[in-house]
Amino acid sequence: MDYSGRATLTRLPPILSAHVVSLNCSGCAALTELPALPPDMVHLDCSGCAALTELPALPPNMVHLNLAGCAALTALPALPPSLVYLNLAGCTALTAVPPLAPSPVHLNLAGTALVAHLDCSVCAALTELPALPPNLVHLNLAGCAALTALPPLPRSLGYLNLAGCTALTALPPLPRSLVHLNLAGCTALTALPPLPLSLVHLNLAGTALARQPAPLPPA
């Protein structure tokens, strides 16, 4: 079903067929809500729906979810385990992202400046992350076994869990705000950057790291 570009549309009619697999509402800038989604839907594009404040429950087999530019969206429903593509770029009112299942391979969070908590744990196929929101304080990437590198870490970050990131070979500079750092099982990691004085919890179990590096000097 294609409603794309209908800028004055505020509401969609009920979707009566259970077998609709795709819904395109991109560019429906006045759309404030969606009807219940049919169970067979796998593709939902709401990019540019700037007035959309919430989503209904997502179908269990959804693969593609594009919410780029949904600036009024403050929360997400539970994400289905089948999800492969998730675009939250420009979701500036979004304050949290629910846990992602192991399948997502594309994650776009650009412009989500208010996101404080990002949980991508056990996203085993995730090979890279986009630029991280500047206000991020909690980042959980435990079990992201294909992740080979991290983008620069926000200065506000306090919690970083990289346990089981077995392909990670190096870390970027650590922010001075960091309190918790879990590197258990990071078997490819051979060196650490200087540790911030704020650090309270450091887990190096199962790594090749022989000793801790010198701490960062005081600011």
C-alpha cells in the first residue's frame, strides 16, 4: 500500500487485509497515527512523518523499518526479532531504543541527539556502528561478535559493555566520564587506550591484555 507524499493526510483508513506486506507513508508530514498493522507486513516506511507520535505494535516478521525524520516520535514498541533494517535518523525526540534482536545489519541513528541509551546487545551480524548521539550515556554492544571497530565515543558516555565482541581489535579514546567498561571475551583486543580516572568497573576476563594502561591525566 502506497500513501507516500500525501502531505496533508492525518490518518490512514484501517488495513482490512491480513496479507498486506508493505506500507509506504513516506512524506506524509501531517500523519499523527497509524492503524493496527496486519500480521504479514514485512516493510514499513514512515520516513518524513514528522507529526507521528507513536507506532502500533509491530508485526512479528517485519524486516524493514524506516522512521527517518519522525521528529515527534518519543518511543518505539518492541522490535521484532526478524528486523534487518532500522533507520532512526533524525528522530530527535526519541530518548531510548528498545533491545535489538540478533538479526539487524543496518542501524542508522544519525541526528538522534537526545538518545541516551542504546542497546544493540547480541546483534551478532552488526559489523559497524554509525556516528553515536552526543548525549549517549549507556552503550551495550555485548555479543556483537562481528563488530570490528567503534566510532568515536561521546564525551558523556558512562557505561560501555563490549563483552563478547570477539572481532574488535582496538578501541577509540575513552571519554573521561566513563565509569563502567566491560571487555570480557574481547579476544582480538591486544591494547587499551589510557583509562579515565572516573573508571570504577573494568572487566578484562578472557582477553589477551596482560596489564592495564596508565590512566588519563586529570582534566
